[in-house]
Amino acid sequence: MGAHHRHCGWRAIETGGYFVRTITTIFLAIIAIASGVVVLLGYFLPAIPFLVNLRVAFLNWAMILAAVAVFVGIFNLFSVHTQKLRNKNEAAYSVLLLVFLLGTFALGLLLGPTSPAMNVVFTSIQIPVETSLMALLAVSLLYATIRLLRWRANFMSITFIITALIIFLGTAPLPFIGPIPFFSDWLRPVIAQVPAAAGARGILLGVALGTLMTGLRILFGADRPYGGK
Amino acid sequence: MQAIDIITGIISCLLTIMVLSYLVGDNPLFRIAVYIFVGVSAGFVGAVAFYQVLIPKVVMPLINSPAENLPMLVVPLILGVLLLAKAYPRIGWLGGTSMAFMVGVGAAVAIAGAIIGTLVPQFIAAIEPFGLGSANGIGSVVERLSEGTVMLIGTVTTLAYFHFGVKASGQGAGTRNPIMRIMGLIGQFFIAVTFGVLFAGAYAAAVSALIGRVYFIWNFFVSFF
Amino acid sequence: MADVRCPMCSTLNPEGLDICQFCGARLTPLTTEIAAGNIESIHPGEQPTKKSTAELEHALPDWLQELRKKQETGELQAPKPSEVPAAPPAIPASSAETDEDFLSRLAIESGQEDTTSAKPESTDWLAGLSASKEGEEDIPDWLLGVRKSVEEETQAAQLSAASQPAPDGNLDWFKRLQEDQKAAKGEVSSEWPSFYGEPPGFGKLAPDETPSAKAESADWFMPGGGEKTPDAVEPTPSTGVTDWLKRLKAKESQPAAAEPPAPTPAEAVPLPSSSEEPPNWLSFKQTTPPATEAPAPAAPGELPDWLSGFQAEQPPAAEFPAPAATAGPVPVSSQALPDWLLAAQAEQPAASDIAPSQPSQEKPDWLTAFEPDQPPAESVPAKATSDQGLPDWLVAAAAGAVAAGELTPKEEKALDLTGGFGEVVASPAAQPASQAFTPSSETFSLDEGVPDWLSELPGAQKHAGAAPQQPVAPAPTAAEKPAAEKSEIPDWLVGATASATAAKAASVFTEQSPTAGEEALAMEMPDWLSSVKPAEASAAALPAQGEPGAGAPESLTPGELPSWVQAMRPVEAVISETAGDVDDEQFIESQGPLAGFQNVLPFVPGLIAIRRPAPYSSKLKVNTGQQNNAALLEGLLSIESDAARVKPESSLRYNRFLRWMIAMLLIVMVAIPIVLGSQFTPVNPLFPPDLMAAEKIITDLPADPNVLVVFDYEPAFSGEMGTASAPVLDQLMAKGADLTVVTSLPTGSVQANQLLATILRSYNYLAGNKYVNLGYLPGGAAGIYNFATNPSGTISTDVKGNQVWSTPGSFLSDTRQLSDFDAMLILVDSSETARVWIEQSRLPLGTTPLLMVISAQAEPMVRPYYDSGQVQGMVTGLAGGASYELRTGKPGMGRNYWDAFAVAFFVAEVIVVVGGIWALFAAWQSRRARKEEEA
């Protein structure tokens, strides 16, 4: 009956693990729900000082944790590229990244992020690269327009392209000539302020409703994205 | 022009060209620029988070605050340490508490913001043009009514477009309410228009960046003459 | 062992019960009464007793019956299995013949040229499979009969080394086998891992299974596993390779209660020898249930016919990041082949020239020492070294097949060995199908058993002893690790899982404990694994059997999960688990400016992705409808993968050319007005109402207003946002406004300083006392809400550490809440950020006006807030900035950029118009071509 005993032991471990997980899940859910409810009540019951103070404390803690999360992300990036050093093809890039990461971080710690030296780093590296990446997007968007017309010519895409064209014509004048009368005076403002705004309002409401539902599910414990099942 | 400006300008120009070289195709120059950027960006964010958050909100209060306030300071400290455990997969589960706390607070803020900041004001704004007594708005009553009607239709049909509810059918494939389907089609038009405007806006933003880069390079080049 | 374990719920039931008293599942197959009594195993050296299997015919699955018919009708010229002891298990051989017997025969007779007998049998068997896979029942009966056997195997292994494959015996046997194989050059036999017979990873640990088996099966199949932990790659013929044979035999002869022999290594399946006689069973083109194994053709030198038959259907070999040598078998394995067939291909290179591809530094010492004696072992690390694209084993398979002809005599011997039995045993690469769904090398949670004798082998010992200490995780969870590690399911996997019918046929899902599942997901190599030394392993192997995790009944698997389901099911569960794993970070940006780059950004923007997934439901219940849906989904997936491949080269060149043309046109056209310094294009004098409202509000502000400015735009938008916000800030500064800057972006405070130091440097705000930079506000919406309701309590100091709220004389000394500001100006590039700021700060602002300078891309989504009155004024993008300059009469950067801006828009208009005309023309042309075709 050794197998039976083994089986029992296995089951016992399973049961124990399940119990621990259940307790953990409940604990995490209680924390999430309690913190959420406190903050939410702070919105709607601002007259209760204790609640307001607790809400302020919770919000401050959340801010601190968000800053700590930044370091978790940085550590993750660091470890990823440390691992990639083993890959000969990618090692050079990873070395570059790690050197600049550590260098910038050290400089920031020593001199402060708003120091002139950090300003130089920011204006000579971060702004040029980010802006240039954004500039690449201009080419990509035009390229995407052609592809859209070529391969996805349906009602929605044609409406999309025509609207974009009208906005193009209405936003900027013809080079060295001037604004295009009908488009810039009437059509562009009307489209941007009526149908586009209507669609945007619908989208915003949809997003808000979705946010509401998701938030409520978290506060009810139905969703637990922090772990636990 | 000072030496530091020249060095900064040269580095900026080089990095700009390296990134724009992606237009030719993916190449090592582009990758170098991007990896440098990511490293600098991460290091910068870390320095900012340390200097502008952790020091004023954690370190300084621990040093300066009276002892009775310490418990309120220790809690975020513990939560922060637990959250750091997330960086290590083996002990990552320790960060669950911090995550639960952040998620709970974030959910509450999002709920309140959505209700107070978007749902209520936007619903009111959607029906506001039909309040003929109000003096708001420009133009005649007819204009405001027609504009409000279009806005309302657009808003409702857009919402209908995002409504994915289907009626269960025996065949397994659900059927959509015909009214909702028609409304969804109308909403599709409004969404396409909105996306068209968004697209034009994105192009404007990207082109502005391109113009800024070209302008910078040209001015830097001209500054030597 | 009197109790019978339920194959569905793993609960022990008294012997004699037909139906589980807990879950109601059938304990004994319907054919038990037929097979009853024939459960004694045959030990090595014994001759099997011939038995008439005719009585079993009616109980056999359709495909087996058909297979017999074919034999009888002479379709296949294969000797009857009963006449060929070394026959593959697929043939309904004598019911009393056990795997031990079969394997022992192989060991003894491997020198005899009996390959002809082996090949046709396997051929026959598979032909039947292919013909009947559609109608096959879900749970093979033979699988249910496996349960009892494992325990008996264990006991036998402990009692008799002669009759059972005890460690030493097995080792000896293996050596003997090697010698025999060398002598019997040309004969190819194959032994398949036990997890072939079982649903990969879904069974529980057999008593004689040790983690080493899991490690092996995991590593070599895992493309990246070998790199990470080379030690985990076991070159030993360990993996519970034999279970499937047992089951197959049981299925054929005693489908119900046949007692499979212990997982001895001797259960080699004779393989078709070196493509001499292309077995026609391999000509079927559809996948078969994963549980079925096929003998792998050794194919040293040339591609077997059956493989070439496959090639026609296969995608080009170029799809795989495999060497050119993959032209042969690799394409075959890519799509249509079932997993086991992939394994067959992988076997080929086992001992050949694959080993050189293995990075030497990753080869464990023990492996190096092991090589001379066991050449096949070399292939294992080699296959495990690849970490992307086509699994190395697949590459290696093809490479080995092609390069076999170049082998030195010594190598040829090794190849023969691997081709015969050692190939499969020694090279985990021979089990690709299960690899795809087996745990990573680090999990060691595969449930396949490792025979005790295996733990005695030098290479296998490393992990063997770990079982007692380490809870063993069921494989299914870990099995998905490979899939999760990849950003997408590899092509070969898709191909291997392409058969929906196969999925239907194997619909048995076993139980998995949450704990075990969690363990299986653990990505680190257990300490015990790395610490156990070979000497300890053998001693630990037997005790391992007594451990809960190694309980014999757990190894039983009532059925098999279709491979495609295995590939799909765990992904979402494992993704989050592996998010923090380094190798899992090999993702490529698919959108945005960084598209196409690997790991340029942190993988986990938040923290949620790092979390360990919670244990999930242990039982997968699939009904017919769900299977149909899954099959449909699988079809869609395969279509997707197919569509991605057929991009013609000319199209790619054309697209690149088009992109170049657009880029050149845009850059040149934009540069012309900048180089010329032209300012000819007039700015639209018709100001939008939102802009006029903003201008009016600022104009109406009192002198020296106290203005809160939110700098929430990324550096990428500095060109546009700087141009748009400069005239607004200029107007405020001209009024002597006290500016308080805050940002929810880490770079925001520097952006503010930079803007004030460049475009607006004339006001010299940075050096004065009218500017406070509060810096970074973390926490997203929570931080913004906190600041909006309690500004001084949220950020008490500026970026220099000065107490700005309480310092006498500071313009903030009287400011306590948001509504104390005269105005709030938000400079924002994204509609999401704008929305959060509006939502959280509108109420605390009270009657204080809220103005926004936004990027053009955020305009549509912010406009509703302007329409609703939550935002009182807006300036939008570069155009808005230029208009604002015109409005305030102070030309600035907007004016400088305006001509180029107009040109860029003109280029866009031309491209859209031309593109539209071209699209119309192309549509018309294609329609005409279609009509012509129809005509």
C-alpha cells in the first residue's frame, strides 16, 4: 500500500498548497478592496476627516510605490540586457545600453536630474532620438495610407481616408498660396467639431463605462490582476 | 557658440541621422541610437524617481518626522520593499500585497474619475443642446438643434458600435439585434470620421517633429558659417 | 497493489470495480474481459508466447482492424508481429509479449538483420492509423490499461535486475545494444518516449520516473532550454522512452488490462533502415493522434521517398532558420507531420554531425565524459542550444540526415547506433513532438518516467535523485513554457498541430493539481537538480519511487491532449509567469517607432506582467463543440501562418521602394522651405473658437496671475508642443504670471526647464522667483488626484528641494488648493493623459479656468471636454501655435515652421489623392482581369 501512502501524501501537499493559496488570495483581495473603498469613499464623503486623512495617506503610498515600480522596471531592463550579454550578436548593443543606463543613472544621482549636465544629456540624446523616431512616423503614416487604399478599400477605410484628406486640406494652407477657402473655413471645422467630436464622445463614454466596469470588478474582487485566482 | 553647444549639436545631429537612417532599412546605426536612447531614458527616469519622489517622500520624512509619524512612513517602506521583490521571480510573490494595494487605489481613482469627469459631464453635454432655454451656444436654435442631434446620434451609435452583445442562437453563432446592427453601422461612420481626424492629427504631430529635426540640423549647419 | 487508480480523477478504487466510485469514469476498458489474464510481463531473454490475437480483433480500434486487414490482404508485406519479437508495438502482436521481451530481443538480436520485419510493421500500423484517425475513439483503451503496470514495473525493477531493467542491467543492456547496433549497421530502431503514449505532460509521475526524465525531455526540445541550463540536457537514453511501447502493445494485444512492462530502455522500435524501403505508411499526409508513434527512418544519406512525398505539401525549407541541409526532412516536419513524426526526423541526426554545433562551453562535463561511450548523447546538447526560430532538434534532424553520408566510419557506427535504438534513447531530440509540449529544462516536471537503470547512467544521474525532495509538477503546465517563451507558436508547432481530427481523437485530459501546476511553471532549475551528483542519483532513484510526487498511479494518463491544444492552452497562463524571465524578453516591438526591434524597451511597463500566474483549473474538459471550435481556430491559425509566408519577394522590394520614395519626397520637400528660410505661406487668419477662448481667458487674467502649468508631453513631441505652447506661455509671461510647473512624466520637469531656457529664455524665468518646478508626480491618476485635492501635501518641495509652499514671500505661500490658482494650463500630447488630468482636476479647480495646449493627435478626443465646458480653451498643435502667434502678434517658431508644415501637408494630400486614384485603377484592373478569366 505504499502507493496509497504516497498518494495520500501527495494529496496532503496539494491540499496544503491550495489552502495557502486561498488564504493568500483572500488576503490580497481584502487589501485591494479595502484600499479601493477607502479612496472611493474619500471622493464622495469628503466631510469625514478620518476618511480623508486615510485617503491622502493611501494616495501618497501609491505614489511611492509607483516610484518603486520604476526601479523594478529598470532592474528588469538591466537584468534582461545582462543576460543578453551572453548572446554574441546582441551583446554589443546590450553593453551600450547598460553603459548608458548606469552612466546616466549615476550622473543623475550625483548631480540631480535637473542639473546642467543632465540637461545636456537630455537635449543631446533623448530629445533628438525621440523626436527623430517621431519623424519616422510621418513617413510610416503616409505609407500606411497608400497601403490602406490599395488593400483595404471598404466603406470604413474610404470614409477614414476622405476625412483625413479634408483635415489635411483644411489644416494647412497650400504652400506659398494660402488657405483653401471652403475647406479651411467651413468643412474642416465642421467635421472636427461635429461628427468627429460625436464619435470621440461615444468613444470616451465607452472607455469610461469600461473603466467603471473594470474598476468595479476589481473592487468587488471579481478581477484580481494583482495575483491570486 | 560654446564648445558644449557644438558637442551637443554634433551628438544631436549624429543621433538624428542615425535614427533617420532607418528609412533606408534596419541597420546597426539605428540600433545603436535606439539602445543608447533606451539606456539614457531608463537611467534618467531612475534618477528622477529617486530624487523627486523617494528622497522627498521617503527619505526626508524618515529623517525629519517625529517618531509618532513613523508608523505611517514604515508602511509604504515595507510595501516598497515587497514591491521590489517583484524584480526577483523567486520571491516575486511577495510583491502581491503591494500590487493589490496599488490596483485597489488605482481602480477607485479610475472609477471616480470616469463618473465625475467623463460620464456625467459628457452625458449632460450630449443633451445640453436640446435645452432650448439655455443661452449657451452660438448660432440659431435650428443650428444648435441640428448640431446637437448629429452629436447625439453620433454618440449613441458609436456606443452601439462598441456594444458586442449578441443574442444566443442555437447554432452557436450569436445574432445581433438588428437595430443595434444598424446603429452600429452608423456608428462605424462616426468612428471612421473620428479616426480620420486622429490620423491627420498624428500626421501633423509627426511632421512637426520632422520639421523640427530638419530645422535643427540646418540651423546647426548654418551656425558654422 | 490491489487498488485501481481511476484514470480520470486518479482516485484509488478497490480492485474489481469497473467504474470509479468517485467520478464514475470507467476503470477498466471494455476489452478487459478479453485481455484479462495476459498481463504477465516477459523479461529480457524470455521468448514471447505466441498467442492468437484473432479473438481480439473485434475489440480493436478501427484502424487496427484495418491494419490487420491490410496485412492479410497483402497490402503490406510485413511479418506478423508475433513472429518478430522486435516488432514495433503497433502491431497487434501476441498479447503476452511485453515490452521487456521485445526490448530484450532487440538487445539480443540487434545484430541480426531483421530490419525488414520492423519496417513494414510500423508501416502497417501507421497506415491503419492514418486511415482511421478520423473515427478513432477519444480515449484509447490501451491507455487505460497502463495504470497498474507502472507499479509492477517498479517492483520488478527492485527485485530483479535480470528480469526487469534495473539500473545496472539497463546500463549493461544499453552498452550491449550499442555494440549490437554497431554490428547491425543499417538497422534502425526507434524507441519513443513514454510521453508519446501519454498526453505529453498530462500524466503524473510514475514510480520509476525521476525528474531527470523531465529535464531531458524538456531541454532538448526546448529551443532555448539548452542555452540556459546545459546541464539539464541529458544525453542519456533516459527519458521514459518506453511507456508508449507498453501502451501500444497493450492497446493492440490487451487494450484493457494489459500490464505494460517496466519502462526499460530495451523497448526499441525497429525503424525503417536508412531509407532503403520507404515505408508506405509514411505516405499519409495527415496528422495522427499524438499518442501514436512511428518508427523513425534513419535516412542517412538520402531522403526517403515518404519524405519526399511530404515535401510537395510542405512550406519551403527557407521558412525555418535551419541550415540548408534541412531541405529534406525539415519541411516535412513543419506542417503536416504529427509530433511523433517530427521526432522521427529528429532522430536521424542523433549521433551525426549535430554535436559540433553545440557550443562547447555549454556542454556539461559529464557529457564530455560520456561522449566516447555513447555517441548519440552528443546530439542532445546540440539540439538544445538553439533558442529561436526552428527548434534545433529540427534543424539537427535535417542536418543529420543529409550529412550522414559524410560521417567517418566511427561516426557511422554511432549513427547506426542511434538509428537503431540508441539514437532514440540517447538523443532526446528524437522526441520533438512531446518536446513541444513538455516543460522546460528548468521545470523538470514532465511526468514521463525514467527507468531506474537510466538513473544509473552517467549522464542521467544528475537529476535522478531529486525526486524525493522536489515536488513534481505535472507537465501540462510546464509544457506550455516553450510556447510562451516564443512570441508566437513556431511554424513547426502549428504544423504539427494542424490536424483537428487528431485533436478530436485524443480528447482525454488528465488531472493536474494546482500545486503541481505552479511548480511546473517555476522557471528556475531546482537546487536539488544542480546539486545532486551522479553518485547520489542512483541511490536516490529508488527511494524516489516512494515519494508522493513519484507515485506510480500518478504516472497514468487516461488520455492525451491534442498537441495543438497543449500549444495553446498554457500560453496565457505561462506568459505572465515567464514575463520576468530573461529569455522571455525576446519580444519584438510590433508597433510604433520601435517596430521591429528587440528588447529596446522594458518588457514590463507595469508590474502585473511579472506576477506568477495563479494555479489554474486542473482539469480540462472539452466537449465536441469545443473541439470543433478549437479545430476551427487552429485552422485559422494555420491559415494565418501560411498567409504570412507567401509574401513574394517582389512585393517586399516594391514596398521598400515605395517607402523610400515617400521618405525622400517628404524630407526634401520639407527641407526646401527651411533651407530657403521662406515665410511666404500665410497663416490661416480664421481662428478656431477654442483658440480664441484660450487667448481671451489669458488676456482677462489679472496681472501677475498665479498659473499652474502641467508639462505632460514626451520629448518626442517637443517639436510640436514646444511650438504650440510657446506663444501661450509667452503671453502669460508677458503678463508677469507666476508659473508653477508640475508633471506626471519623469521628463516633464526637464522639458519645462528646457523650453524656458530656449524659446522663452528672454523672460529669464529660470533665474527669477516667478517660477517653481515641482517636478515629477508619480502614480498616474492616483498621483494626479492626490495633487489636485492636496497640492501642497502631495509635493512639498520643488526639484531643488526648497519648501515652496510655506516659504514666506513665495508666490505659492497663499496657495493651498487647486482653485487658488488663477488658471491651470495643461500642455499634453496624449488624449489619455489629458483625460486623466481633466477627470481628476476639474472638480478641485472650481471656477478656475482650465486651458489646454494639446498635440494635434489628441484634438478629437479632447474636444468633447471643451464642448462640455470642462475645458475652457484649447490650442491645438503646430497650426494652433502659429495661429496663436498670429493672434497675439508675436511670430515665433510657429511662423518659422509654417511653410514647411504647409509643404508637408501638401505632400500628404498629393500622396493620398494619387494613392486613391491608383487604388481605383488597380481595383478596376483586377475586376477586368477577373471578368476576362470568367469569360
